[in-house]
Amino acid sequence: MARESYEVYYQQNGRWQLHASYEANQREQAIEDAKGIEAKEGFPSRVVRETFSDDTNTSEEVVTWQSAKAKNINDADSMFGEKKAKAPKKKRQPPPPQPARPAPDQPRP
């Protein structure tokens, strides 16, 4: 069974900090709280929906709302560290040519 909650984060000194957690039916309250953080404190803020699955013991986080300052940060996919930018794939080089092998031993004339 999956459980949902909403978490309010703010960014300070380059790091996202958890401010508060809300139940699944309190999304609007979480958004109002996040708006207040940016208005009063001046910090970028986000509301993240967390879905936890008891069956697999895993969670999924999705940014559901972000303040104007948070939109300019452009790190929503890597906020929790699990998604890093992939390095471009290198083209695989063909192996170097092999030196010619001598013919199997043949009787000498």
C-alpha cells in the first residue's frame, strides 16, 4: 500500500532543508506554507509529494509546486541526489589491429 505526504523545503546556503511535513489531504496548506517562506524569509521554497510504497520499501519524490526563486535554480531533478546528469557516452573505439600470426609450423624444405 502506498502512502502520500507533502513536504515543504527551503534552500539556504546552497542546500535544501526540510521545513515541514503534511498529510496527503493537506497539499494546499503545504503550498501556503511554502509561499510564506519565500515572502517572509526570502528563501526559495518547494512542495514535494512523497509517495512511499510499503510493498517495495521505496519512495518517489516529485516537486508539485515551487516558488519563483526556486524555478530559477533548475535542480528539481537532482534535489535529493539520486538523479545526476549523465555524462555523454563515448564512442567505443575499435580494438587495435592484431599483428599477423605466423603460419602453423610447416615442414621446412
